[in-house]
Amino acid sequence: MALEHSPITMHPSILHSQAMTCLERHDIEGAYRTLERCREMSQQIGDGFNDYKSFTDMVELAWDRDEFARWREFADEHQRLYAQREGPDALRLRGSCLRKIGDLAICDGEYDVALEAYKHGLPIVAEYEVHGRYTIRSQIRQTDSRLRKRLPGKLLHRLGKDLSRFWQERPELVAKYPEVLLLLSRW
């Protein structure tokens, strides 16, 4: 209904909201299809932000759909999309997207790829966080919850050590987010 009575420039935002409503109802497939429509509409009208935002949410849904091997496809498309976007909003999406790609890659057996994605994405999330969904705390907690269910303890411990070492090499991150080290030490 909202699509019928709104300007075409609002359609991507409306579709994205509809996808989030599907997610709240735990309709993963409905959310995915709606995000695909949102991306298609965004590309038609040149709305790069909603295209990128919907893409990032589709990477998120790949986890729920057990599509771990798609990390390669997402990583390639992410590079293409990010090259077209600038500013804090794009950086927030970039950090979150890299973290999500890392989650997929490590569950597909690509430890080194995942580690690099986390090393690039998590500091961006920390620097550009503004609200709940995109804070470093919420992003790390989500990865923690996911990986504890999927990874062998030894691999999770190795990742925790490697990311702790990386975090400790950045005093600005330790000063602002010391609790990240605490969480990583539990892996």
C-alpha cells in the first residue's frame, strides 16, 4: 500500500522497512526476497545507500540460511559497492559488512580470510558507531553468539588470541573499548 502512494524515490526505504518487518516475524525468506526487490529498485533509481544497506542485510541473512560458502561472492560485491560509497554511513555499513563476511568465511573454513575481515571491519565499526545495531559491542556479541554455536573450541580460542593481539596493538581501541579484550579472552 505504501509503495502505491509514495514517490518512487521512497520505494527503496519502504521496501527495506518491509524486509525488517519480515525479519521481526522470523520470515527469513520473505525478508530476503524483499531485500532483493529493494536492491533492484535502488539500482534502478540510483540509490546507492539503500542498495548497500540492503546488500549488507542480505549478507546477514546468509548466516541464517546457512550459506557460508557465499562469503566469496559477498566479498567481491562488497568491494564493488563500497568503492561507490563515501561518508560515515557507508563506513558503518562497510565495517558491519566485513564483520558479517568474516563470520561466513570462518564457518566455511577460511580462517585467514575471516581474520582479515575482522581486522578491517571491527575498527571501522568502533570508529563510526552511532546506535545499537552498529556498535562494536553489539557486533562483537553477535559474532560471539554465532561462532560459539558453530566453531570448535580450539579454533574459537585461536581467533580470540589473534584478535586480542590485534586489538592490543591499537591503544586507541583498548582505551575506548577495553571490554572487547575481555570478551575475546573468553574465546
